[in-house]
Amino acid sequence: MTVPVKKNDRLTVHIEDLTHDGAGVAKVDGYPLFIQGGLPEETAEVHVLKTLKNYGFAKIIDIIESSPDRVEAPCPIFHQCGGCQLQHLSYEGQLKWKQNMVENVMKRIGKLDVPVHPVKGMAEPWHYRNKAQIPFGLEGEVPVAGFYKTKSHAIVDTNRCLIQTTEADAILEGLKPKLWALGLTPYDEKTKQGLLRHVVVRKARTTDEVMVVLVTKKRKLAQKEAIIETVRTLVPNVRSIMQNVNGQDTNVIFGNETLPLWGDEVIEDYIGDVRFEISARSFYQVNPIQTEVLYKQALAYADLTGNETVIDAYCGIGTISLFLAKQAKSVMGVEIVPQAIEDAKRNAALNGFTNTYFEAGPAEEVIPRWYKGGKTADVLMVDPPRKGCDEALLTTILEQKPKKVVYVSCNPATLARDLRILEDGGYKTKEVQPVDMFPHTAHVEVVALMSRVDE
């Protein structure tokens, strides 16, 4: 393709769609321009910033015709922070776009003509995240904390976030001026100096319990008691204060060592009537209200009568497994992370479930072994990471032929790819239900129901 535009061109374009990360898409003679802040149905004058062989980037100079769904983003750092991408799009507009996006990838990638239901959204789409991971750093001699700029590790300093909890805001605003006095020198990624790297704030929605985790470069805290008192003053409902030690030169937040500083080592929460213990490094869905919506949808698609055996691949700490166990004859969960399996076993015992079995290992290895040993499944539940199901697991599904597959996905594109593979192997996609787990971002969670075609 001959690139029809060049750097520094000023053009008038019509924006047709959004990318998977929320940038507007306009086409000039078929050549895509990605325009941050643009919305579908808008006409805008833009300045071309960069051109590559197959696409380019531009910024808006002036909006000539505005989208009817455009709103003023309420967050003062929206245009700097990388946490949200869609605050300038009305919530109704976000749900409409997410449904269209899921429909499009089903057709384009999956070659599927399948019913995609309207997205299940939130009545109150703010302050929904139960986990904040706050980086601390320095600008000159001034401590900063907040969130990273888009595609960077530069910290946007702020004292509040509209999608996090008020407890996270209290830490953001209250801890910064006290850092030097507490000996918690902010960590500088450039010089590798300083002690405090991140503060992680977790809150249980149903119990109101809070855990605060200080992620430090070194283990030694010179003023431990003063630190504990400060955190307890800032967050009166804190139940657990932990320290995680990460001395590595890495972008990964947590290190391998976690130490209790004060209180309990877990907080408790409920999804529906299932109780969970959450530790500092446990995986737990960040939007508990919509997690319940998502799991109820998965349970409805499983349509259990009490006589079925269910296999939960990628089971994590057993959140979906325990929902299923209430209505299944038995549930077997597999997860590659051993600590997650230990959490799943503990959570099963906590709720008195005796019809669950959990095993650590790769699903594509463990599940075939279960089948060879006579442990078969009527329903297979999969909830893989963004990259989708491992190819070997898809092969396993096609070989073992469970009657029903319920696929929970955080990436509609890899979901559509995997559904196509399963359809080619003898399954039929019945319907797809998106759930808005992450309002004001470009992400959407999706549940798909597949049944085996009768042979």
C-alpha cells in the first residue's frame, strides 16, 4: 500500500470506530489513522504525528462535528493517565460500542453469525475497583504517586481516582507528605534508589475490610510502628497491613517475600453467598459487583441439574468453581499456579464444599490424564488469560467431547478465534453475553455458550 498521508499533514477526517485500546479510527483512502480522543461518528481536523507502512497516528486539532455520545470526562487527569480510555464517551455509548465490537470480532475473526446480547452494564459505573496498585516515585525532590501515563512508566501524580475506592484515595493523598518522616523514601526507577515502590490497597465489598500492602525494595523498615499507625489513621477500616519485598530490577509489582506487619494476613469477601479469603497476592476479580453478574451468567449457561460433573480449566482460586459446586454433582478445577490451587482448596473448605477437587498443573496435561483415569465431564468451563486457550487444551476439548463448553473471556478477539476452532471440530456457538467488568475502559468480559453437535 502506498501511504496516502505524511507526517505533519493536516486533514479533515471522519472517525468510524475505536481500536481495542479506545483510540478513534479514521481511514484516508483505506489507510487507517489512529486518533487518541476521537469517537465514532465524529468529523475532525487532525494533525498527522507518525506514519508507518500499514497505519498512522494523528491528534485532534478541532472537532468539526461531535458525536452525540461525547461527554466531558469528569477526571482531571483523564487525558494523561492510562487507566481509563473512554470517560469522554457516555456510559450508554460505551455499552453500545462494546456490543458492536464483540459482534464485529465474532464475524470478522470467528466467521460466526451468533446472537450477541446487549452488554450487561452497571447501575453505578464509578468507584468499582476493589484493588488499587499505586506506584510511588520522585520528581526532583518531590514524592509523587498516582498512575502511569499511557504506554509509559512516568507517574501522573494525583490524589484521587474515580474508579478506585475511597480508601485508595486516602492512601494517595495522605501518605505522600509523610513519606520522608516515616523513612519510606520513594523508589526511583532511573537511579534504582529509594525504598517504597508501590502501595496496593484491596477492599472487600461485602465486609468493608481493607488490606494495605507496602511493596518495598528492602526488608528493613526503620519506623515500623509509625508506619502502621499512619496507615491505620488514614484507613480506619484496615484489617491487614502487609509488606512485600521486591529487590529486583523489574516492572513486576510483587516480589516473592510477603510479611505481615499488623492485623490478619487475609481479608474476607463474598461473591453471592460464597465466601473467599483474599491474601496479598491472591488473584481476585477487581469488580465484585459485575463478577457476580458474570458468574451467574456462566452458571445459567451451564444449566446444571445436580447430576453433572464439571471441569473448570484455568480455575484460579476457585471463584467460578465454587459457584458451580452449589449446583453440580462434582467440580474439578485445574490451574498452573500452585498457590492459587492452595487458595482454591482453602476457599472450598471455608464454604464446606465436599464435592470439589483441585489440582495444580497445565490444563492441557492434567485434563487428558483425568479422562484416561475415567474422570469425564459433562460441562467444561474455561476462563483463560488474554491470549486465549492453549492449543493443546482446544485439542483436548475436541478429543474428550464434553456435551457443553462455557467459555469466559477477557479478550473477544482470542475468544472468536477459539470458538472458530471448536466449531470446526464439532461444536456450535449458541449465544454470547458481554458483561461490562471495566467501565470507562475499552475492555469487556464475554461469556459464550457452546454445545456439541449431535453426531
